[in-house]
Amino acid sequence: MLPGLIDARRKTGKRLRFWSAGCSTGEEPYSIAILLDKLIPDLRDWNITILATDINTAALRKADEGIYSDWSFRDVPPFFKDKYFERVNGNRYLLRPDIRKMVTFSYLNLSEDVYPALQNNTNAMDFVFCRNVLMYFAPEHVNRAAERFYRSLVDNGWLIVSPVETSQIHYASYATVRIQDSTFYKKDTHKIKPDRIIAQYVEKEIVPSPLPLEKVKRRKSIKPSQTTPYDVSGKPKQSVLTLLEEAVVLYLKGFYQEAEERLSVLVSNGRSSQEMLVLYTKILANQGKLEDAFHWCKKAVSAEKFNPQLHYLLAIILEEQKKVEEAKASLKKALYLDPDFVLAHFALANISQRGARLRKRRSTLALQRRFYRNANPMKSFLSQKESPRGGFQR
């Protein structure tokens, strides 16, 4: 799966996004980072996102440290430890800083309706790993998490669960793919017809509205009358959704490409509202089309310069593009316009904290190396000629 995707993205934009949902102490997301380091020679030229979330804050702190004991290496070949880790104290091993900085750790409760969202970076994922987590959920919560993961993925994205968590019931919306006795779930929007999704909302006579869209009211039920048109079967004709309402429905169900097709007709005519532009920006971002999302968000900001929400949305897109300084500037504009904007404060603090954490990592690594060299004078000599294991470094 991954080598083929890497080849495709090399031609269409060097960007990959992974989410380790329920990452515990970090072995899984770091393994993903190491795999990418092995598979992509020009990794520095790529925009790689590896998001790792968990509900256990103590486990997240340990994961962020990147220090592991021999037990964590029980199922991996020796070169894995030799190439990517440095012994820092007895049987403790510190992961290389360039690999550690590839992973972003964050608190997230999978049972809450907080994903997918640009705000916590859980959108437009190519792979979602959620192994040995959902087995502890009640069936209804598994269904909800599976549906949210579906919306978190780009088209043809993959959900990977453990063998004991596979189920045709919980993952009915996905295409089931068997590879070498393993089961994977692929987001295939062609499996479910968009028209069927829209028809379900028409039958329920309700059109949901994400924040903040034009007011879309609950439709009144159609009652047969002398003025009500009938189809050939003698039944009253059902109401038809507008393009905007169809885009809203498809967006909420994770059919982003189809939602884009509907809404592009409206925004391209130059008469789109701010709400349309915001929705269109989010639809594009959820497909990983960051340049297009940035373009339409800038149009929204230009039309309404004093809207802090729009500056905040622009900052989130900029941060996803790894344009950190521009993202900080946009967040500061949002806070200037609304000093009580909590989400903007939180986002700006997160950016600053990540920068401080990276500087601390580098400082800590330098101190640990110095301590270990002082504790073992032979280490300096060995590091110049051969590895501490007695073989020349590759």
C-alpha cells in the first residue's frame, strides 16, 4: 500500500498524513516515522504529518521523551536499535531527534465527537491506525468511531485495526481488502452512491448545517393536496435539495469530492457567501488540497478582514502547510480582533510549545551524549571507527 502511494504522491505533491489513534507510549507512530525514513530517500523534501493521540496523558509524556527499554525492541531486528537509537543509560535507548520531531503527540478522546476537524489536525488522513483500542468500546461507540474515521480519511485512505477488531458490521461503509491474510479497510466513496445519502436526508425532511452556514431550516413535510404535484406512481413528489444543501449533506458524511463538485458551481460564479467560502475551504482541506483551501480562505479573509474566525481558519491551514511563522501571524491577528478567542490562544500556545519542546530535545540530547561519553571514555574512540556493538556503521 505505502510504496505505491509514495510513488503516486511523488508526482502529485510530496505529502503524506498518518494518524496513530490510541498511540499509548509511542512505539507505533515512531515505527511509522522510521519506515518512512527507510522508504523515502528525499524525506526532507516531503510534507509528512504523523499525528499520535491518546487519552492517557502519562503515556503521552513518556512517548514524547522517546526513551525505551530492551522490552520495546523484542520483536525487531538488531539494526533497528543500532541505527535509530542511542544508549543513554544502561538498557535505556533514546530515539534520534530527527525521527522524534516527525511525530506530534496530542490528547484526544476517541469516544467524543471532536474529529475529524482542522483544529486538531484529524482531517485528510491517508492512514488511520487504531489497533487494540476499539475492542474496549461498546458496539455503538465502535460504529461512531468507525464513521468518524471514515470522514477523517481522504478518498482511498486506509483504516488499520487489529485482527481481533475486524468486523463487517462496524466497517460496512468501507471496502474490505485482504492482503496476505490481513484485513484492511479502505475508504471508497464509490461503494455508496451519494444520491442515496442525499435521498435519506430528503426522506427525513431535515438538512443539517455545519458551523456556520446559511440558515437551513427544517423542511416542512409535504402533505397531499390539490396543488401538490404527483409522479407517475401517484405518490407526492419529494422536495429537492439545493446544491448548497447537497454539499452540506455530503460534507457531513465524508463525501468530500462530491461535495466539492456541488459547491464549486456556486463559488465559481462570484456570488458565494462567507459561509459558502468557509465550507468550501474545509471541503478542500479535508481532501488535502491545501493550496486550493488557502486560496479560497484568503478570499474569505479579504472580503471580511475583521472576522477573527477567518484568520483562525487561515492559520490552521498555514500550520498544516508547515508555514509556522505565517500561521502565528494569522493567529495574532485573530487575537487582536478578539482577545477572548480561546481556540486561537490554544493554537498559538501549541505552536510555541512545540518549538520550545524541540529546542529542549536538542539540549537534552547534547547533555545525555556528554554524560555518556564522560561515563565511558571508550565511547568517543569507538564512535570514530566502529559502532559500540563491534561492527562498522553502515
